[in-house]
Amino acid sequence: MKRCVIIEYRTVPCFLAALLAALAIALHAPGQLSYDSVTQLYEASIGRSVSWNPPFMSAMLAWLGGGTVASSVFVALNACATYGAFVIVIRSAPAISATRALFCSIVLTNPVVFAYVGIVWKDVLFASWAVLTFATCLAAQRTQSTSVRFALVALAAIFLGVGALIRQQGVFMAPIFLLAPLGIVWSTWRRARRIQLIVVSALLFVVAWAVTGQLVNRTIGGNDGRAMAAAPAIVQTFDIAGMVVRMSTPDAMATFPGLTADDDKQIRERYVPDRVDFLAIPTLKPDLLRAAGGQSLTPVWLNGIKTHPMAYVRHRVSSIMSLLDLRDINKCLPIQVGVEGAAEYLEHLNLRAESSARARFLYSKLRTMFAYPVWRNWLYVAIMAIVTGILLFKRNGVAGPTRLVVWVYLLAMWVFLASFLPTTIACDFRYLYPIIPLITAILLTLFSRSGDRYDKAPLAAESARV
């Protein structure tokens, strides 16, 4: 009788997660499409890259059938992956009290997650990938079967390899995430068997990455690494502008040879720390490159930082403050609803710029929440800091392999956040969205105590057999 009550408590947040996933699919399908979304659907339809986006998502949309069929399936996959991961996390706890079930239910109702799983963005796909691999690792460390455990570890390694190319940060995030499944192998198996399985897992990761890259390049041609190569010049141009506005015109001219009076004037008129988009000055980069006599802005950029380090720091701090939503959230695209895109791409895809009745309904319900901390990235960074502190100073809160998994994913999130310190070029809310589902899953882990005393007995018993 007691076990029935326990299962009932755990079932409540699981049912809520399933309900939210179903509602999200119903409200969002065929997906909320921005300019980036429409561009990637266009790339999927022609099999060629025409943007700076990594080609993975365009290839995925092509594999899913293209057009609104692909975008609808994309929404369903993201909703099921994200909320399904939450269910896996909750069910990884053999027992959960009524109070903990309530806390889990409250965490699950985050409107940001509900709003974002229906947007056809690579940031959303990246977040779904990350949280699903986290849940897979938790499931692996909870099972009492060694064969099932390694099957899940192998699955996590393959998932991580496949998703490493979703967006630029995946190149360093995926290897960090891989430490979680490898750590589970290390803590479970002994002696030579441990090394063998770690090698197998690492090979699965590398092969999945390589094969996925080949398939993506065959599906979407013409990118040729442009997604990575273009970023430095864009960041450096933004940084140079940020330094220019923080010094006098004569000083700027002396620091950046080639900078013309007209360039200086336009920078001061157009620069804002919120985004680089407004800094459309066609002559700026050519003027600086011509004076430097090179093909790269790096020497010019480095000289500016060396000469005026505090101007650079102030510019970067200002950009990060915008990214964390410490300023006006409405300047940072808090949400995307409806269909927007270049006219020629929309015509090719038989789409039109519009907001459906469902999209308008969704926006009307969510926009009132933009004024609250739940729609601020600084809140989730603060929660990350609190959770990190708890794990540092309260060692009995999460034990065993779960502690390792949580630590690995926390580390990866901190590295992800740190990657924006020198590279932020816009404050779009979606850039840090991948943190939100992951920190939600970690909170569910803590609230459901899936990593508390329940880890120890199965692992000890299993280790004795292996």
C-alpha cells in the first residue's frame, strides 16, 4: 500500500510533463519560424548553405522531409525530448514525497521552456540535445543491470557525438559532457574491463561525430566551415566599435589607423551594446584592413585591447549585462511567434509571413511574463551559482555517480556561459536558453533526490559482481 502512494506522488509531475509536451505540440505546430528558421528551411530544400549558420540543423530539416512537415516534426521532437528528459529524471528516483512532487511540478511549469520548445531554432535543438543526454546518463547510473547500464552509456556517447555539430559551442561542450558517461563507466566497472568500455564509449562518440559531419556535408553543401570562420571578424568589428565609442575621436584615430572620420561618426551613431546588427558600416572593415595591410582584423583588434584595455572591458561588461537581461528584455527578442522570413525564401517554401490564431493566443498569454525574473537569463545563472555552491559545501546532498553527472553538466554550463564573455554580439534571449532546460533537470534531480541515498546500494552491489 505504501509503495502505491509513493508511485502516485511521482506520477503527478510525470503526468504534468507529458501534458505540457502534448499542449506545446498542439499550440506550436508547425512551429514558430523566424528569419533564421526560414533560411534553414530554405537551405534544407535546396541542399546548399546560404547563411552563416552551422549546416547541421538545415540537414536535419531536410532529413525530416523539409517544409512545414519538417518544422512540425522538429517541434514534436523538441517537446518530447525536453519534457521526456524531465520525466526520466523524476522517475530515476525510487521514491518521492508529496512535497517533493509539488516542487517538481512547480519547476516543470516554467513558461520559458513551454514557449521555446515550439520555436524552430538551433538553440532550442541544442538545449533538447543537452538535457536528453543528461537524462540518459542519469538513467544509466540508476539501473541495476550492467548490460543495460553500458547500453545507455553507449547511447549517451552516440547522442553526444551526433549533436556536437548543432551549434558552434558543441565543439567544446560535447567533449565535456562525455565525461559524464565515461565517469559512470569508471565508477562501475573494475580493472581492464573499465578501460575497454571507456575506449569503446570514446570511439562511439568520435565515430558518431565523424559520420554525422559527413552526412551533414553531403546533405547541405557550400558552407565549407563558414559558420566558424566568419565569427572572429564579426566579434572583432563589434569590439573595435565598442572601444571607439569609449574614447575620444582623436584617440580612436590614433589607436585604429585607417579609421576614417565618417567611420567614427557612424560608429558613434549606431553602436549599442545589445547587438552588432545595427553596426552595418560597409567601409569600416575594409578601411581598417587596408591600413593594416593584412587579411585579418586580429592585429588591429589586439592593438586596441592592448592600448585601451579598460575600454574593451567596459564594452564586454556592457554586452554581458544585456545578454543576462539586466536591461530592457524587449530589445533581446524574448520570444518568437508566427512566421517571419526573407520574401524569396518564403515564396520558395510556399509560406507567408503571418501569425496564426494559435500564435497570437500564445503570445498574448506569455508577454505578461516578460516583466518577471522568470524571463531573465540572470535568474538561471544565479540558480546555477546556488546549485554549484550547494554541491560544493553540502556533500551529502547528492552522492555517487549522480553527483558526477550533475557536476559534469554544471561545469559544461559554466564553460558555455564563459564562452560568451569574449564573443557576445547580441543579447537575444535564446543564446542562453540551453542553460534553462539543463538547470531545470538538475533542480528536478535535487528535488526528487534521485542522487541521494538511492545511488549507493545498487552501485555497491553491482560493483561487487563486476
